[in-house]
Amino acid sequence: MNKKLGLIVNPIAGIGGRVGLKGSDGEEILNRAKELGAQPEAPRRTVDALKGLVPMKEDIELITYPYEMGEDEARKCGLSPIVIGEIKKGETSATDTRNAAREMLRLEVDLLLFAGGDGTARDIYSVIGDKITALGVPSGVKIHSAVYATSPRNAGELAAFYLGGKSSEVRLSEAEIMDIDEQSFREDRLSARLYGYLKVPYMKRMIQCAKAGGCAGEQQALNGIAADVINNMETECLYIIGTGTTTRAIMEQLGLKNTLLGVDAVYNGKLVGSDVNEAQLLQMVEEKKAKIVVGVIGRQGYIFGRGNQQISAKVIKKVGKENIIILATLDKITTLKDAPLLVDTGDEEIDKHLSGYVQVISGLGERIVLKIEY
Amino acid sequence: MKSLPNVRKYHSQVWSEPVIMELGRKGERGILIPEAEDAIKTHVGQIQSLIPENMRRKTAPDLPEVAQPQVLRHFLHLSQMCLGMETNIDAEGTATMKYSPKVNEALVRLPEMAEIHPCQDEETVQGILEIIYKLDLFLREISGMDHFTFQPPGGSMATYTNANVFRAYHADKGEGTQRDEIITTIFSHPCNAATSATAGYKVITLMPRKDGYPDYDALKAAVSHRTAGLMITNPEDTGIYNPDIKEFTEVVHKAGGLCFYDQANANGILGITRAKEAGFDACHFNLHKTFSSPHGSFGPGSGAYGVREQLSKYLPRPVVSYDGEKYHLDYDRPDSIGKVREFHGNIPAVLRAYAWIMSLGAEGLVEVARTSVLNNNYLTKMLEQIKGTKRYYAPGEYRLEQERWSWEKLTEDTGVGTMDIQRRIVDYGLQSFFMSHHPWIVPEPFTPEFCESYSVDDMEYWCAVLEKISDEAYSDPELVKTSPHCAPIHLVKYEDLDKPDKWAITWRAYLKKKGKVILERS
Amino acid sequence: MPTNKPFIHPYIPNSAPGIKADMLKEIGIKDVEEIYEVIPEHLRLKRKLNLPEAHPSEYELKRHVKGILSENKTCESYLNFLGGGCWQHYVPSVCNEIISRSEFLTAYGGTPYSTFGRMQAQFEFQSLMGELVGMDVVSEGSYSWGTVAGNAIRMACRMTDRLEVLIPKNISPERLATIHTFCRSAQEKNNILIKGIEYDLETGLMDLRDLKDKISQQTAGIYFENPTFLGSIESQAEEISEIAHSRGAESIVGVDPISLGVLAPPSDYGADIVVGNAQPLGVHMNYGGGLFGFIASRDEERYVAEYPSWLISIGETAEEDEYGFGFTRFERTSYIGRDKSKDFLGTVAGLWTIAAAVYISLMGPKGFQEIGETILQRAHYAIDALSEVSGVKVLFPKNAFKEFVVNFDETGKSVKAINKALLDFNIFGGIDLSEDFSELGNSSLYCVTEIHSKQDIDRLAKSFKEVLAK
């Protein structure tokens, strides 16, 4: 049976970048961008990605939205897509993206390829959650989300590998959707949030004849990290468990309810706070010794200031630098390439205080030394 | 740049050889066994009575029955579909694929080596004990260490031996429990991390600086009263020599830790610089890399492990000693860590290393090092001309031994990755190159090493093949991606090999999973 | 003597001065020294290495090395009865021929395309050994019997999440010392505790009462061997496995594979993990360098996941009807797992693995049956012949396979003295057990294989008489 590939292009993604506008969210910005003579990036990048799928066109059923939302790009590559839905040519919006995603979910596509930026990823995520596998073609101005492949070509190749089932190197992983508030971005004030996780394919390349094992590696590493943290847990100490999938493993092993996108608090093996905010945290650390446990945002390297603003500069200051436990698998660390870990608490003094070398827990009894910068 | 030679037409032999289990017919014999003399048979009587009934084999093992010429032919066919170092230009980096002199092979096959038993009386093995003792002396001189053992039968086993020696040392000082961490770098051989963990240590891994050099500040942040020791390679996997190596060992010593130098590959620094002067307490050499013992289709190797005086008493027992007249096996070593393998190690490798050093002498060893680094830097000049390549890190700096390169640019441009090229190179009769140890910090990596055994023509030919493949990647990427085309077999479906219902690690498992009835051999 | 002559060596093509000059010019430097500037001055060795005068000509080198080796007395020129985990069996010429091939001798890692032949040959070893031990998963050859026994025990500990192993005291001291190393941890709480199980001084077999006393819910596995180091066939094997299983422990069995044409495969008596020494299968003793081990088990994912070893699987390729080979679950190994790997591996015993594949192929089912029979017959003949010598007693004579314990208590002579005296008869007497097995008195372990003729055995018995009469 042929595999179903969904394609959604946010044609205006990336339009702001070349003209120095940070993002394309909102009609006013879009109009300003057009006035400045901006050209959309997404269609060209989508074509680059689709080229990688041309050799297997007989084996896939390409389903997409009309005109610039996928149809045009597909035809440009000589592909014959099944076109669904309706849009107003030249006037697409986030609503169209979400409508398209809804259709793709209903049709149970095997993979949803989408081109856009962080805003597009959020729109798609709000509809599909973790129900279908998706992969982003990086086209937007803001790419903070790990759901995007490293390049359009890479997205195409990965999609081909995934759909072709030809390589055991392709795994599924949960990748972060990050977005920043565009208003503050344009004002050079960053405030990013972790919106959730999409199920994306990724390639894990290893030595030895292009092959790797099953998915055991990553999960084993996460379990090891969690076991290490739990083995060293002290009594009479509050553990502030940060957001994300790495810290989730700890909560799972402790048998506690986890808030994936929020901060939880554990004390003597019991959950004492679920999805707590800054004020609650400040109150908790006022009376108790505390430790902060955080993961690392993939490809970005942030440990504070992205997706976990609840653990604010004030909280960090009270808890103390020596009580911060940082977790990351070796795979995640290699996605950072040569980049350091980053902090952005909004308080430069705290950021400076946090910078320097730290030992990151990467498995049971395993540490990797990384540098924090700000 | 000078023009490179033409690439040869090549095709591997393709025998489509059956698995041995499919060969032969019932009743064929490959070799006959010396039957017991009649007098013995008569004396002992019924064979069955010699085995307790419940321990007798009920059904004969389902082995093939193949006559001698056919067994020989089968394995000759297999050998013809295997690129040994001696049959091609083998640039597998970090492995030092050097020439294993044939005269040494003749020596190890003598009964004076092959047909001696490890428990023979010392008096009857004075020859081999002398060889072992003298190679120990040679390696002491080459490294500055004070005592070597050859018991570890491979490089990883030598690093494991080291982790055990570190443990014994700290336990003796009453700090065994406290010092439970070993520090390594991501560009050191992965066995340093693996064997430390097997020996029960927590492992701290240092990431490199942006320019690829080991990060001294990261080391400082990692050492503490919990540090048992440092276990690193230098030059690292990348070929970059760490100029701060002495500072590295000093900061570890200051914290009370020990330092181990993984010198599996020491080819570029023989007679140039030594472990002792860099402050190391222990090191190891792979006799199957630097010292010419053949790699043998992955072993047996030998990890010669040496230590400074203060660690000598912990070496595995026995060690070979010399009283001025006779050589002895000294078992009386109460502080020894015990054994890492039965008996004395892979001694033929010791004999080969001895003969290799005796052929070259002090002058020759330095010549080996100098020629190796000359070769590798000459290679750099040619490789950097090839479209799509990039030598990673530390631009402008010379490398010793291997070099870490990247096809990242080529991959971005064409979609052809290093693994595709690693297969395609076989189509030109060359051994697949070494890419990188895991994880890939450098994208699309490859790591050539041209040790002293290779001629200028060899290197130019190798580069000509890479240039050809680079051209192919730009003009016809599918050709490279679907390779190999001239190898014994085509692209393997690896994904099956990791699935429990598909993998077949023996023929009997294969037949079961294929649903094939085991046919009676006709 | 002036030494201005350029150093040119046949192993180093580019040692020729003209070639070197061209290369330097291409790199743009005057001397290799410029490359070595990456090494700080204070770390440079500023003198010549102090090594003996070399023998650069092949003739002189060969003569020199052979001269030293001639001090060795070999098991070809002497009659040898030493065994104990390194055994003298006949090595067929085809084995020597195949592993002398450059293609195998000098290959290394490569890929399934470049070193296809070695991967198939090593898969064949796994397949052939699988038939002998009766298991569907067999590893490629590894360092030694002792190291794979250590690996197997660690596998059992990880699988059961327990940290204790039971080992009978009739095990080789060399092997036990190796296992001890694998059981030790830098973090004391993670040490694997080895509990010794007594053996019966009448039979040489495991004392099951002691086993039942010592086994508990903490026991990860029982490791025992068949035949035992002291030579006996462990006939209670099935019961031992049952005792292990009753407490949720693994039954780990070490074997001498040359016995498996006549002795039951460990799968018959409940073994979960099998290890052994494959040196007897086509590899010369090499002063102990010929040793290599293997691990085997049933084909279950929970076992496969714990192997530290190379596991080569047969599979398919892009071409129809073509066998391909590759590694199964490579991420287990230290090459990928680093500090998360299952123990470690490296350059292990590839060439010996191929030698053993050739050996088993040559032997076939009939060969294994016959060699087992001939060894049994010769060993039992030897037991009787030696027992007839006054003062000499063979312990546990009934259960022997190819080795047996000879006791000299009544002769008043030490094993050491007897062995020294036997050297005058060009005989290597058995391994001295008197220190490691003091409970057996003044005893020695003798090994008889297919290579020992009646005449050889009679000569030993006669030499005994003469030595003991003195």
C-alpha cells in the first residue's frame, strides 16, 4: 500500500526575515512586509524539500491544499498531488493552516510535512497533537522549534527515508515546539514558551555500515538519567522539576503525575505542587532547602528562560547555583554542535553568575562537562 | 595541484558463496581422526560406559559434511571477498593499518612459538620469556614507563586493566570509596568510557573547545576529590595533538588523581615525545597497530600496558623478571589486581612487535613517526582540493597521525553522505574508510590515516578515487547512494537485523525464522 | 663509523630521500620538524631512543629471533601432558592455510561490503558452534574463556538485577582470577559477590548440598563447567540448572567444545548461557595466546540485549537471493554505548574465530564423535596405565573426559620434583595442583588428547616408574 504524505505550506512564512521584521504573525506586519517588497521563502524551500521525494513518487500518495499551500510547489517538482480543501489564493491565514491540519488528521496521513516557522508549528500542533507524525521544512523567520529539519533538503531526505521504511536509522522522537511572543521579539525582548511536543522522525547516524539499533538507546539514556537523579535525591529537600521530556522520566520513575509543559515540585518522594507558577515556587523555597532539575532545549541549548520562566531569576537566586541539576542525553548534546548551554533569566547578574562550566547528567553515573553562556 | 592518477577498473570477486551449512553431502569427511589403537580399545571396552548415561549426546550435531578440497575452496572464496590491508590501500584512521612483515609471520608459525604451553617449566621457555622481557624494556624506553604487562589481549582490555589498577591504587590509599569518577574526553577512544564504567566508575566526559582542542577549563571544572583519574587519547580521534597535555596531567595530580594515556595508536610520536614527560602514570600501546602485528579480521590483538613505578605492584600477575642469568615468571605479587585473562596474553603479537622493533631500531622508529606525519600532512594538501571536503577544526594547524574530515558541504550540495561514499569506495577496490567514533560531533565525518607503509602513489590513488566519487556525487548522486555496485554484495537491509523476529545470528535460527524445514542432507 | 648514509627501510616507501624532499615541497615546509612544532618543546624527547642495534636485513633479523626462540622446548619435541584450559590438539593444515591468507590476516573492521568474507566466515563460526552447544545465538570469538565467563556472569546480574554468583571450587584458578576482576567494582556496593561451592572429594563433582545451602534469592546465576577443570564430567548438570531456576537464577555453563560430539550439549541440561574456550578447535596453543572464548544463549531479546560481543546476523540485500551480513543491536557495544555499553569489546579474536569455523567444517558430525571417542579411550587408558605405577593414584577416575588428577602422596615426591625429573625424559608433566588445590594433596592435572598414542602413554608410565624409583 502506498504511504500517505500530507503537505501544508504556510506560504507567507519567512516573509519578514529578509526585510528585518522578526516574524510574520499578524496582518499588519504582513502588510508592512509586503510593502517593503518581501518575498516569501516557504514555496522555494518546500520545492527544495520535495525534490528529495521525487525518486519515490510512485510509492507515495501526496495530499495537499490548493495553490501556494502545497499544490503549486508539488507540481513544480513534477508530482501529482491530490488536492483537498479551499482557500483564497494569495490571502491565506493561520486558520487555513489549522483547517488543512484537521483534514490531514482525518485522512490519517503517515507523515505530515509542513513548511513554516514556529507559528506554523504551533498551529499544526494545536490540531494534531501527538496523533500523527509530522516534520517541518524550515522556512520561517523564527525557528526555535526542534520539529524542523536542519535544512529543506534534509527534510525531504528524512521524509523519504521515513516513508520508504528503508533505514533503521530513522527513529521517532518528541521534539519541542517553542515560540516567542513576536511583539516582544520585535522589541528585542525575548520571552519564549514551550508549547508542546510533536512526534517527528529523525536520523541517528552511527558508525558501522550505516546502521543503528532499535529505539532502545534514547529511552535507556533517559531512564539512566532519571535513575541517577533519584538515587541521589535527598530527604527534606524540595525538588523543582522543570519542563520537558527529560525531566518527565524522573516523574515516571517516581510514579508521580508529571506536567510536561509546566513545573512540578517534589518533596520526600511526594508531589507537593503541580504546574506551579513563580509565586508558588518562591513561597516554597522560602522555607525549604531546594534543588532545581532542568533539561536542555534541543538544538537551542537553553536551560533557563525558554519554556520554564516560572523558574525565574528570583527562584534561582534563592535556590543557589550549586543546587541546579542539569540533564541531557548525549544525543541531545550533539544536536547543539559546538554551541554552549544558554541561560536567559531576564536578570543579567544571575545569567552571569550561572555561566561557566557545569557537569550535566547524561546517564546513570555519567556526566558531560559543558559550558553555560548567556 | 598535480593531477591525480586514473582510477582503475575494478570488480570484486563475486562467488555468491553458499553458507557452509548448505554444502556437502552425507558421508563426506573433511579430516580423519587418529583412531585409538586396538590395544587401547580392547583395554577400555565399551565407549558408552565411559560417559554417565544422562550426559551422552543423544543426537549428533547438525553440522555439514564436506570433504577437504571443498572446505578449502569455500573458505578461499570467502577470503577472496575480503579486503585485507595487504591486498589494497587501507586508510582506516585511528587503526594504523600498517604492513605486517611476512618474516614475522614466518617466526610466529615456528613450533618454538606456536607449540608451547603456557604452563611449561620456566627452564623450557627461556626464549619466549626473553622476548617478552626485552619488549618490556623497549616499551619502557619508548614511553618512559617503568614496567609493562602483555596480558591484556586487546586495546580495550588494556584500558580496562588500567581502570582496575587505578581502583587498586586508591583503595590502598584508603580513598577507594571516595574516588569514584574517571574523566575522559569525547574524542578519546570510547573504550576509555566503556571500560571505566565496567570497572564501576562514574564517567565524566569533556566536550571539546570550539576550535576542537580539548578544553582545559572544562577539565578544571571536572576534577575534584572524587577524581580517580584521567583516561585520554593524544592526539585525539581528530588527529589534533593537545599542547596543554602536561597541564592536564598536573591539574589531575594536584587533585590526587592518576593519569592514563591511551596510546593505542602512537605511530606519529615514536621517539618524538613520551608519556612520562607529559606526566602520565600509565599508558598502553596496541601491538596490532603501532607495532605491526596484523589486525586479524578483528583480533587477536595485544594491549601492552605500562605503568610508572608506584603502580608497578598492581600489574596483573605474573610478570616476567630477569635475574641476570635466567628469566622468571613472577607470581608472588600480593598487591596485583589479579588477572584480566588467563595465562600471559597474546604472545605471538609480542614476538612480532619485538621483531619489528629489532628490524628498525631507534633510528627506524623515529623514521616511522616522521614518515607517518609527513604522509598525513601530504594527504591534507590533496584532500583539501577535492570538492565538498573540509578538514574540521584548528585550521592551519598540522595533524599527527589520522585527520578528521567532513563531507558536510558535499552532503548539503548533493545529498550524498559519508556512509554512501564509504560504500562507494569499495567499488574501486579500496577498503571502506573509518568515519568517526560515536557520537558524530563532526557531521558526515571521515578519518583517513596513512601510516608509513603507504607510498606517494598509494595516497595519490586513494585521493583520485575520492575525487572521482565527489564528481559522481555532483553529477549522479544516485549512483553513489545506491552503491556498492562492484562489491561482493549489494546494500544490506540492516533494518531487519535489529528486529527479534528477523535477526538470525546462527543458521539454525535463520532456518526457523524463514520457516524452512531442516532438510535431511541428501 | 660515519653514519651519513640515508636511512632507507623496505617497510617505509617514503623513507627514500628524494621522495621525501618532493613531499616536503608539496606541503610547503623544509623539514618534518615544522610539523612537530605542534608539540611543545619541553615535551620533546631530545635524545635518540636507547634501543639495541637493529638488524635491518631480513636474513639477520630472522637468524637473531630464531636464535632466541631456539631456547624454547616445544610440545612437538617433548611429550606434553599439560592442559588446564590451553590444550594441545592437532591443528589441520587447512586451518593454518586459511588464517595465513593476507585477506583475513590483515583485514580489520571495514564494512559488510569490503570485508564481506570475514563476516560470512564469522557468521559460520556462530552457526557451527550453535549446532555444537545447541543454542540459537552465538557470539563471535572474544578474548578468552575467563573473560567471557565474566561477561556471562555480568549479563546474568543485569538480567536478574542481583549481585551474587555461585561458582564451584573445582574451577581453574586462572579462570577464577579473571572472573574475579570482572566482578569487582570501584563502587563497592556494586561488587558482584562470588560464593564458592564445595566439590565432592570422592567424585570431583559439585556438592549439591552446599549449593542448596548457599543459593538464595540474591543469586544471579550459577557458573559451572563441563568437564570441570579437574577433568570430571559434571553429571549432575541438569539438577544444578533446576536448582538455579528454582531461585530465579541463570544457569551458566562453561564447556570444552571438543567434547560435544560425545557429551550432551548444555542446552540439553537447562543451560541459559553457555560460554567456553574454542582454542581446541583449530588454534595452536601459542603459549596461551591461542585462547579465545564465545558466548551462546537462546534466541530471546532479553539475552541478546545483554551481550557485549559482536553478533553477526545473516540478512538480505537489495539484490534478490543474495546473503548479506551485519551486526545485530550494535548500540549495545562499547563502540556506540560508551559508558552505557554492555561491558566492552574491541579487537577480540577474529582470526581464531575463522580458524575454528574451518575446523568445525572439516570435522563434521562424524569427526566430532570420533575425536570425542578417541580422547575418552586414550584418557581412560592413560588413567589405568598410570594407576598401575606404584604409589601413583588417579583421583575421580570414572568421570574423566580428557583430563584427570594424578596424586603422588604415596611416592613421597613433590609434583615439582617429579616434573623436573620428567624433563630429562623429554616429557612435560601435568599442571601442579598442590598449592591451589591443597585438599587434593600432592596432585597434578594430566591432559591426554587425540595426539597421544599408546606408545606415548606407555612412555609416560615407564618414565613415572623410573622417576619415582630414584
